[in-house]
Amino acid sequence: GAVVSQHPSRVICKSGTSVKIECRSLDFQATTMFWYRQFPKQSLMLMATSNEGSKATYEQGVEKDKFLINHASLTLSTLTVTSAHPEDSSFYICSARDSSNTGELFFGEGSRLTVL
Amino acid sequence: AQSVSQHNHHVILSEAASLELGCNYSYGGTVNLFWYVQYPGQHLQLLLKYFSGDPLVKGIKGFEAEFIKSKFSFNLRKPSVQWSDTAEYFCAVNGGSQGNLIFGKGTKLSVKP
């Protein structure tokens, strides 16, 4: 099946620094990618929708200046957590929609961010 | 706003027991429904999906789910679980304004050998 790769899988950073997470569709093109955040024992919450070549669409309550999303190509979207704080510590998951086939969503392995 | 409810937070079963995980959604229109599984340390994987047609859907690894429109339900079942089924299970519906999936909170399944 289609593969979505997320990198890094784990990252620890100091408060105030910025962290970039990459999401790549390895064997298909994805005009749309979604970024989710998962809190412990809770569901995946959609943060934003990333569309190739255009600005991301953010969900209500998600700060677009804090969570910068770039979708510069059909196979890569990045999420940058700027000026990270401990409350940003979470599990971030991306998913990509296969543009050519059934539009099925495929998920990355997730990235666990810990902000000290 | 649409929502997905999974009734059980944690289910503990012995091997060979039968499994049924509940899932209800709140959208009254045409829906596509999904069950995903997340094994420990791994990414989400699609178990099965319902788009249309036969409301009884068969997925991978012996799982099946039944779409009951009148009950807004899409329960996941397996007649006989194995230890390797230990994982977290998420029900989802596509109903977000961006075409995204809306997820339930997940049910953790622990199967005792």
C-alpha cells in the first residue's frame, strides 16, 4: 500500500526553539495533506489542511503563526512549531490523500514532540 | 458539528473471545466510515471502510463492521481475537469541511494470552 513517511519520529527541544516536522508521500502524489494532533487518551484533532501550492487552512483555535505549514510539492508538507513551549508537547500525525486513486487517506508514523 | 463516539475506552479480553467495539456518528447525510488500528509504536493503518453497498464490510485480519443507518452506528467485530490484536482502534467518518476525517477517541484493546 501507499506509504507516508514522517520525520523525525521523536524530537526533544528547549522552550523557545523551533521544530520542523516533515511529511512525505513516498509512492504517490498528494495535493492535500492533513496535520493532526493527538493528546494522550484523546482522539486525533485536525489542526490544518495543507494544499499544494496554496496557503494552509487552519482549524478554529489553531494559531497559524505558531504552527507554520508549507506544502511546496506534491510529495512534501512540513509543519514548523515556532517558539515551542511545553504545552506544545504532543504527538503530531500527518495524513496524505492519494490524488490519483480513490482519494484514500494514508497516515504517517507520527512525530512525538517534547518541549523542555 | 459532526462527531464520532466510541463507547469503550479500554476493553480487556482473553484470546478467542469475541469482540465488538461500538461506534456512533452524528451526521445525517451520506457518510463514508472507517476503522483504523494503531499497533503499539506504529502508525495508523486502515482496517476497513464503508462507502456504499453491502452494509456488512469485511476488512483485514478477520475484522468486519456493520453499518446500521437507522442507528448511526458502525460497530467493529471479530469472532475470535488474538493476542496480536492488542492495539488501539479508531472509528472515523469523513465529514470535515476540508474532506478530512473526524475521529473518535479510540478504544484500547488488550488481549490476554
